[in-house]
Amino acid sequence: MKIILPLVLALGSLTAMAQVPAAISSDPTVNHTDPASMEQLEIASHGANMNALIYLAAGAGPHPTVILLHGFPGYEQNLDLAQSIRRAGWNVLFFHYRGSWGSPGSFSFANSIEDTQAAIGWARDPQNAKKYRIDPERIVLIGHSMGGFMASAAGRDPKLQGVAMLAAWNIGAQGKAVSDPAKAKGFLQANIAPLSGCTVDGLFAEILAHKDDWDYNLFVPQLKNHAVLVISADDGNRPANDAFVAAMKSGGATRTTSVHIPTDHGFNDRRIELQIAVLTWLNTLNP
């Protein structure tokens, strides 16, 4: 069966008519030797051990691996994506940044960039790669909202296989556009409860301090040679997402795919459509 996806594509190879990947609709054959599993982990980052888990794909591997990055503060963790990605044969590494959701340390946006880099380093460590059946040459970052920004920032690593940005928040561009500090701080205040070691004023000051270097359009020179997926929604981040795709095109990128899903920031009534878009793109990297 085929379904129509309302996809808006830029420079990519996906088509508007996409078949539903089997990983969304059916379970794989049970592998009794190397079964699918989930393991709790701790990932060291700058003196703190972040809470983490890894969804291990069935089979001896080594498997391509997605590092899944949640947003600010991470109420939507997209673990339905993690499950379908694993059924498609990928490992999925998920973690909580320092100072978020019980991970030790202090939360900040700068720390979260470092934490994402630490997760990449963990996945590439030869001992971890062997133990968890990870192919260190096939690592993809997928991030939602703030996680999309983290994927773009850490995605400047030239050895990554790909970067996906889902309704990605452009922190620097927002810092430049602040006209009502009270409103901006109100957003931070409404989301700070699961975070520790930070204050609203401190986070707001960090956004303003980095407004000129945390605009992800500035990352185009390092990202343009990657496979990049940009999925936008009908939210406040769509103009920034579209501007990034345009900047990638102007910068000479030829492996950027843009998908628009007409729904809210959390893709709440389009979760299957989101999975189809992500898995279809991943399949272009590892058929």
C-alpha cells in the first residue's frame, strides 16, 4: 500500500509518493543469537555522567546508529521514532543533557553542545562500538527543536554520516530577533522545571551572548557536504528552517532534503508521517 506524503522537497531524493516502511507496520524476525534489546547507560561529559539508554537493533551488526537529541526541556522525546528506527536495523542512542531530567551537572545551551559531542565520542569509542554493535563510521544525528540546533552545531563533525533537524530552533537567530525580553523569559520559565543548575536569567543571557555565533545558517560551510534532512512544521520555527534550506542551497549543498509536515511543533497528529519521512531518508543513507 502506498500513501501520499505532503512533502515539500528541496535538493533531495525523496518523492512525494513514499511507501510506508515495513519498520513502521511490522516487527522484524526474532533474532535469538543477537536479539533487539535496550540497555541503560551513563555517558561521561565534562565531569558528569549523563543518563542514557541505547536501543540495540537485532543482529550481529555492526549497525548504523542514530543519536537522538531531545529539545528544551525535552517533554517530547520522540521515542516512537527510536523504536521504528531500531526496527529498521539501526541502533538508537538517547541521552539527557547535563542538568536535564536527572542527569548530574548544570544545564546550559553551551553544555548541551558539548554533551552532544560527548555522545558522539562515546559511540565511536572502540570498546563501546564492539560491545553495542555500533558501526562508528555510520553515525547520524537526529534532533527535535533545540535538539535540531544541537544536531546542526555538533553535526559540523566531518565524519558523521548525516544530520536531521526536526522543527529545529535557531537559537542565535532568535537571540538577534528578541524584541520583548519578558516574553522570551516567559518561554524559558515555562520550560525550566526539569532542568537544574541554571536560571531563566542565565539562559536568556546565554542566548543573547551567542546571538552572532549560534545562528545555524553560519554552519552551512561545515554541513553542506553532509546528507541533511530538514523537517518543518506549522510553528514559529518554520521561517528559520526554510531560511536554512535556502542557505544550504546557496552554499552549494546537493544532499539536503526538505520536508514540510503541516502540523504543530511536536508533530502530535502526524507521528506516523514523521516516522515515514525520517525512515525514508535514513534508507537513502543505508539501503
